[in-house]
Amino acid sequence: MPVTLRDVARHAGVSVRTVSNVANDFPHVAPGTRARVQRSIDQLGYRINPAARGLRTGRTGVLGLMVPKLSQPYFAELADETVQAAADAGLALMVEQTEGRREAERSWLRPGGMARMWDGAIVSPLGITGSDLAERLGCPVVLLGEHAADLRAPWVGGDNVAAAVAAVEHLIALGHSEIAAIGAQRGAGGETGRERTKGFRLAMSDAGLPVRKGRVVEPVSFDAAGGAAAVRTLLASRRPPTALMCFNDELAYGALAALAQAHISVPDEVSVIGWDDLRGNEFTVPALTSVRVPKAVVAREAVRLLLSLLGQPSGTEPAPVRIVIDHHITERASTGPAA
Amino acid sequence: MPVTLRDVARHAGVSVRTVSNVANDFPHVAPGTRARVQRSIDQLGYRINPAARGLRTGRTGVLGLMVPKLSQPYFAELADETVQAAADAGLALMVEQTEGRREAERSWLRPGGMARMWDGAIVSPLGITGSDLAERLGCPVVLLGEHAADLRAPWVGGDNVAAAVAAVEHLIALGHSEIAAIGAQRGAGGETGRERTKGFRLAMSDAGLPVRKGRVVEPVSFDAAGGAAAVRTLLASRRPPTALMCFNDELAYGALAALAQAHISVPDEVSVIGWDDLRGNEFTVPALTSVRVPKAVVAREAVRLLLSLLGQPSGTEPAPVRIVIDHHITERASTGPAA
DNA sequence: CGCCGAGTTTGCATCGTTGCATGCAACGAT
DNA sequence: ATCGTTGCATGCAACGATGCAAACTCGGCG
């Protein structure tokens, strides 16, 4: 029932190959012929059959995006931007959720997994290791900033250390000296947390400020619940901090909730800064100051980098390009002068 | 370079067709043969080539999900559940964003659009009309609850009127009588808002309560900004309400923010109820009571319904099945007894 | 002992497209 | 007039899988 090249060819009185040339905008087609064939294409409503083209060319026209979980706002916003960036490049995007399971990340990327359906994959890894990536992969892969700092592979992201320094400097400039960091993470997958912690300590020591015991908190979970719990612990300590630097906005949301519950005013008594600059930050109470690494730019660069990898012959070890995206602090109402 | 059926056949000493039979779990393969072939498959790492299969069978193994925007938490959570539901059915999922543009919804579904790449589509429509759906589509379509009430097509969603009634009854049971509704919408795409408004008015009149002028607010936008603006308007009115029913949680987020800014305590002075039961509701300040239509169930039923449509011969007018998912009220801290 | 049929296995054609190599016409240069 | 050369257009053969129908195997039965 669907219209094929053959149908169009018959209709336009040319060969199948010529129709293909027109449909693909190949050069070396006479203007007159092109117009006539194009007319037939439009008239019959012909569209390229992606399966057949894919079979012939080995390309699918589809990119994969692997994120831990779409319902986390950060990844939802990232997916939003990536879908758009892919569409701008004329590619479709399939989204997979790994839930942070290393095995899922690994198996999907292997030649037998989903990667088979993709020309390339953009991966926001949590559990995957360098050796997993050294295995033969089903398609070229670009890693995104989260937890991928030490993997030798093409990579796009922000500079965690420098951005953490900027965040702390923002708080110090407001007069804070008793600052806590929420979001450190031991063990595998904790690279991001470690880098941000490093930046935190660096900025503190550069300012000549001590980092008191217990001021670097590893939350029980990296969501609002974890942030809230961390704040309750900090409030119970001998000398509670006057400023909190949360390693992601969801932690900060939980922090705000716990502070509100404890009737502690933000930012009058405690300042809070988050990280990711989520859309919702504008409407937390109070609106949340946050570290911003523009997701649209990350997505666009990731697609661009991936497309450039596609040009290279497969099997070639891809150069471990690292594209660093500028960060800055989006100031809102949750940070203010120290009391 | 990739392993094909032919490679496996040679390796196992059987015909290509038999390998295909094993790979697809067809009956009528002798157990011994099956085991031997399976061993070869595993050993060589053979995987079905989806493009080739797709070309032959006409199926792609991919479902499409069309939502207005992934960065809206509601659609992100819905996409999360839908990806999972599709995976459970052995299908991949491609996500497209329509930004609510009718033309995008329409063109992607037409035979020439993305639908070409999909076995079926799950669509959360905003602008699409009944006549658009009556056109020849590129694949079977299941509509989701939002704004699709009056379209003749297979549909999965909650009962907006009944759920709105339940929400209002919850507020009335707490002693509220001065209740406002935020989220009405005139014009195309406003069906959801109209139904929820209908439920609101119905519950009020059933309780013998008047709906005062200006108490049904059409927000400037359906996000937190719109909710905040609506609340500011309501607060400026002669007799401000003591309870707010917001037609989605993002509106409610904005409402909470505006109330906090006005130093009005929730729920002591004003109660707020939202709709969608977003993950983040647990950590708003205070935690947001919300109408819940379980997204996991919606997604699962939508995939199930879509798969059942795939069985029917194309061209057949699909029966306009409507699957209604139960709602209930998730009570949290933002609703309380009237002052 | 040969035939039957259920249970297995196979060969062939084909899905719609593009890579490749070649055909063909027209034109300018020799 | 002839020979490249360039620019268009074409035919054929794949890509890797599955639908179809035929063929084979073998135990059981007339």
C-alpha cells in the first residue's frame, strides 16, 4: 500500500535510481528532471522507507539517549534539549532509562543491545566503567558530564571543580564562612561528587576558611529526601552552618523543605545554592540560586560531537575529545548576606 | 562485520531459515537442533538486524510517544512510565515533542511523518482535532487523557469530572466554602480545563455552595508563573478564597510560591490542592496534596491498547475504546481545616 | 513392504533502497 | 570529423531477514 520508489519512477517516467537521487537531493540531476520527479513524489506522497534505507546503508537515522531516569527533572530537561538537538540534525532520538544500573548501561551499548538500532549514543553514565567502554561497542558513544570525568571517551560537560569553586565564592562573597556541602559520594559513580567536593574544599582553603568536621555530607539519596535528611543532621550539629551548597537542585529542594519545617528562614538565617538550574527553581520558596551549565549547549555539542564521530571509520579508537561548557551562577532569592 | 543469519547457519550446519526459526522462538524446531543453533547464536554473538526484519515484516519494533514537552515534569514522569511499559512489551520507544503545536502533532502522525518509523503512537495531544485524526494516519494511535476527551479515537485517561468533584469534596469536607479553581481554559485544547471546571461547579452546587465571580481563573500560562499570577489576582479580590484547587501541580507550585511571598500560611490560612501527583510534591513547602491518576497504569494500559490495535488490519476504523483509570486524592500537608 | 502424515527442515523469492559501474548524449577542443 | 570530457540517467546486485510452499524424515499402519 505505501508508495515506493518504483511507483514514483513509473509515474514520472524515469528510473528508480533517478527518483532516489531526487529524493536524496543528490547533485547531477538535471533541473527539469528534478522538478518533474519532485512533482510526482509530492503527488503520490512518497516517503523514504527508513527500514529499507537502513538495511542498505547500515545507518538508522536514530540516536540513542541513555539517562538514569526521565522522571528526574534534570534528565527530563536534558532529554528535552537532546531531542531538539537531534531533530535539528535530522535525526530521531530514542530514550532509554538505565536506573543507574551498570549492567543496563553496559549491555545496551554492546553490539547486541539497543546500540544496534542506533547510529550513535549519548550516555549519561552512572555505573559504567572505563573497561566497559573499552569493550567493543555497538555504536559510537559520547558521554555526558555526570560521573564520567575519568572515562577515556569523547565527553561533553561542565568543569565541576571550577563551578564548585564559583558557587562557594558566591557564598563567601555574601559573607558566609560556615558553609556545608551536601552531595559527596564515596565509591563507584561518585566522581561528580568528588570533583565538586574538591572544588568546595579548594575554594574554602583559598579563602582561608576551615572545613569543619561533618560539613561535607554524603546524603542517603540524591533527591529531595536525601537533602532534607542531610539538613536535619546538620541542624543537629554543634555549630550549624549558615550556608548550604547542594550538589544538585533536588537535594536543595529537600534542604529548603527541611529548613522550612524547622522554621529557619531562607535566606535570612541560612543561604542555599543548588546545581543544575532546573526550570522549577524559579518557583521554589524562596526561588533557588543555582549553578548553571546550559543543558541546551551540552545537548547541541554532544550531538555535534557524535555526528563527527560517525564520519570516522568504525573500529577506529575515537580521540578522547573533551568539550567543556561554561558554567555560571544563576542568582535567585535563596542566597543572601550572612546574618 | 556484524554476524548475520548466514554466518550462524554455516557455523551450525543448518539452513538460514532454521536459524531464523530458532532466533524467533518458532515452534516446530527439534529440541536438539534448537540447542545446537542456539549455541552457535550465543557463540557468534548473533543479533537480529532490526532494519532487515523491519523491511521484510513492515514492523519496526518501535513505538512513538508524542508529548508537548519533556521538561514539564508531568510529561517526564509519563514518559518514564511509558518507556518502561514499552520495554516490558519488548518494544523500544521514541519520544517526540510537539510543544503543543497542532501542526507538529498532525504532520508527525501523517503517513509521511515520524509515524512511518513507528508501529504505533501514544499521543498526548494539545492542539490536534478530530478531523486531523480522521485523516489517514501513518500508524495506529492511542490518545492520552489530556485534552482528548472529545476525540473519537482509542483513549486512556482519568475521569476529569469525577476527579474534580472528589478534589472539591475533599476541600469541602475540611470545612472550606470559599474555593477557587485555577486552570480553566477557553478555546481549542481546553477540554481538560473545561471538564475539571465542570466537576468543580458540580461539586460546589451539590454542596449548596455558590461559585463567586472571579473564582474560576484562567491562568496566563499553565505553569508555576501562571499559578502565581492567578493567586495574586485572587488575593487582590474583595473576598479572597480560603482554598485553591489547581488543575495541575505546576500551577499549584506557583500558587504556593505566591502565597509564601504574601506571607499567607498554607494550610492554616489557605489550602491548596494540585493535580498530577508529581514526584516533587512531597518536597514542596508545604508538601502538596494532589489528585492522582496513576501514570504507570495509564502508560501500561495505553501500550496494551495500542498493541491490541496492531493486531487489527490497517485501514479498519479502530473502535473508539475508552479506558478510564481510577483517580484518588493523595493527601499531604497543603490542605487543612478551614480557619 | 510401501504409503501416509505429522513433524522438521529447506530453498527461493522478496521487502525498498542505495552503491557501483556503465551507458548515453551533447559539447568543446583538436 | 573525431576524440575526450563532462553531466545525466540507468540497470543490476546487493543489504539481512521472513513468508511461502515444497521437501525431507521417520514412525506407524494398512
